[in-house]
Amino acid sequence: MNDLVTRFLDTAAERPDEVAVIDPDGRTATFGELRRLTLEVSTGLRAEGLAPGDGVLFAVRNSATAIGLFLGLLRAGAVVISADTAVGPALVSARMRAYRPRWLIAESLFFTTSVVGPVRAFCRRRGWPVPDLRQPLADPGVRTVHIGRRLPGVPRSALALKDLFDRMPSAAPEPDADAPALVVFTSGTTEQPKGVVHSLRTLTAAVTMLGEYLPFAPGDVMHADGIVAGLPALLGGARLSLPKPSASPKRFAEDLATRRVTHAYGVPVHLAEVCRVLPRWPDHVRHLVMGSAPAAPAVLRQAMAAVPAGQVLSVYAMTEAIPLAVARAEDKLAHIERGLPGDLLGTPSPGVSARIAADGELLVSAPNACLGYLGAPPLTELATGDLARLDDAGRIVLTGRKKDMLIRGSYNIYPGLYEPSIALLSGVREAAMVGTPDPVTGDESVVLAVVVDSDDADPARLVRRLRRRLPELIDAEAVPDRIVVLPELPRSGRSRKLDRGRLRELVTASRP
């Protein structure tokens, strides 16, 4: 199998002196340096006893070093377990029980923040995401490798990254392409953590499919904050630019210019903020890619105006399968402006088979779909949790999330079916519908939360206009009981998806 690691090593060997990665702080690494790191990590860890199938808890922030480590671990046959900076010790312990790692590779700082309580508390108060490594550090069977100089909290027995270098070269065993290679925990309780398991084959398929939508050539520069999202650029001989974590819109805009970015990736909310700072992007930006969350019509228009001569794409993907479909921004807008319900996601990616279950849920099978979930049988078909339909052209149209369904009497209301059309109305920048319990009927009261499109807009006038327009626009059963104007919609996570739970709390607190 011509897997992604082999393809990277071949590409890097052809251009060893060219810059491959620009780190968030501006430092650069060449293809040759990244190739050597990949090979050194693979050889060194195997010499230290890492065996194929060993779990490696991975707590390294995005950087050239992180990419080299990731590729080296895959080459060695390890199972990379992504550390989560957002969860507490109870969930960390539950996840480690679900897949006990044999190794821990982390930045030295994260050992300190895990072991030294006041430092950990200080970082949390400041909003700096740091992983909680106390549970794996307490396990005597876990071997450790630290990145950076030795700091308080780093175990005495821990290897430094440099200790893995200069080992006797040996032929790498052929990795099992269908064995687990990456585990990413997405959600779940402490009783049942939900770990998504990918193989080298499914990861290679994902990277290949992304590269087909965004062909790269030497000289191109991809600005993206994820390793998997950035690998297509490296395999194409292009440069990967890593943004600073939580970079301000102004900093992101500056990077577009100074790093001569040709391809930019981001979540819709953040890209909209960048567009407000920089309405017209430099002409060398030819591709703008939005992912991880739906984009409101106003955001789509801003993105198209930012790169008028370029291409704006919206990627439909999930941790379990990247990508499932891709749509052009102009096609998504045309769908909404024609008054068609739902959010157009696009034609299924090559190799992706999609069908709609009896209850309306989108089911897919694809070469890039995960093997399954930890502790569960292998998947033959992936249930997305999304409600959708296939239009006459075979394109996927999202109509909502199963878990977001509201019940009013005998009528099921799916917010995603109506929110894009409402957000298209004059004066509305974003719109979201949630349900709040009705203490009298037991049904849910439907509340529409909207964000006005300008600071000087009159919220009361907008509410009156919506009251007049909505009965003409959406089904009568879905017309909201209340309309609430908010300065912004609550977001959560790195992808800054709409936090419906928090929104429900806000609209409940605003009840007259």
C-alpha cells in the first residue's frame, strides 16, 4: 500500500532544502528536516521497545515537530491517541481505561502543568488549554518522552526527544494498513467514552480525497491548523503554514499576506471575523476552505467577496470520516435563495456511498470512514447522526441533527431545516432555533435566537419584521413562540460550533 507516510517520505526526498512547515511562531522546517525527524522517531522508538499496536498518548501542539512525530509513530506501527486539552481528570481516566497507552509523548510544559497544581490552575484560569496527564503519569507501566528541556514534573525516567536520534538505521516493518493507527475521543460520559478509531488506510484515503479537492503544487502555501488537513499540502510538495492557536482575526489576516498563503482553511465563525478585519484578501489566496460547522449565508457572501477570483469550498466532514462531501459556496447560496429547504452539502466524495434511513438519518460507507468505536464491533456503515435527503442530482442536503429535534404536539421540528432560510432575511446575520420545556403542555416552546447584521440595527424592529415574515417562509408548526435577539450565538470547542445547550440556557434566562 502506498500509504501517506511513504508518500510523504518520497516527496520530501525530492526537495530536501525547500521549506515544508512554518510553525505558529514563524520558525521554519525543511522537507529534509521533517523527513529525518520522521525516520529518527520511528527508528528510535522501535529501538526503545515500541511494538506495533502500542498505544501512544500524544500531547504535542501543532508544529513541525508534532507532524514529524505523528508520521514517525505511524511508520512504527503505533496507535496514536490524541490527548484532549478540554476535559478533566475523571474523563481522562475513563478514556485511558478504554485504551490504556504504553507510551506518553508530551511537551515538557504539559508535564509541569499536570503535576504542579498551582501552575495547572493558573493556566486554566487564563483560558490556556493544557491536557491533564496525571492519570497516565501515575501508571508505572507507561513510558514517557518529553519534548523540550527538562522541567519540573518530567519523570526522571523520561526520554528526551533527542535521545531517540542517531540510532542504528534499520528497515521499518511493513505497517498493517488495516490495524488501528489513530484514536480520537469525541464525546461520551465517564462511563462510556467515545473513541473513534482510524487505520493507516482510512487516514490515507482521507488525505488523498482532500488533496483531490485541493490540488497542490510546489510553491503553494496552505494555512491550516490540523495535521490531517495540512498533510495534502505536504504530499503535494507545497508548504504548510500553521496559525497561532486562537489567533486573532488580525493576526490571521497578517499571516495571509506575510506567508504568501494560496490556500486557507478555517471554521466559518473565525473566517467571518477575519473577513470583517480584511474584507478583500490578497490576490495570491486562490482557495478558501470552510469546515467543521455550517456557514450562514452572510458568511458565505463574505468569503466569496474576500476571494472574488478564487474558489470558496465548504467541507462536510466528521471525525469519523473526512471528507464526506464538498460544496461550492455559490451553490449553497443558490440553494437557499431558491427557497429550497435545508443546507446543501454537495455531491458525495468519490468512493462515498450515501443512503437515507427510514427515520431520515444519513448513512454512509466510504474508504475514509473509521474502523469503528473503541469497544464496539467494526462498522460496515457509518450513522452520521445527521438528518438529510438526496436531491435529484444526488447531492446531500442536510435537514438537521437527530439530537436537535424539537417536539410540538405531534409535529417534529428540525431546526436545521429552517435556520439557513431565516438567516437569509434582511437584518439577520445568524439564526438558531432551540426548544425550552413548556410546564403546562409538556411540549417544547420553540425559541428563535437571532443576531442582527449591524451594530446600529433596531432589535425590536427586527423582531416585528420577523413576526410578519416567518409565517410566509417556514411551516406553520415551526413558527417560533418567542424571538430573542442576542449579540452573538454561543460557541464551543475548537471548531466553534453552535452550543445549543448554552443557547437554551440563555433564552430561558431571557424569558419575560
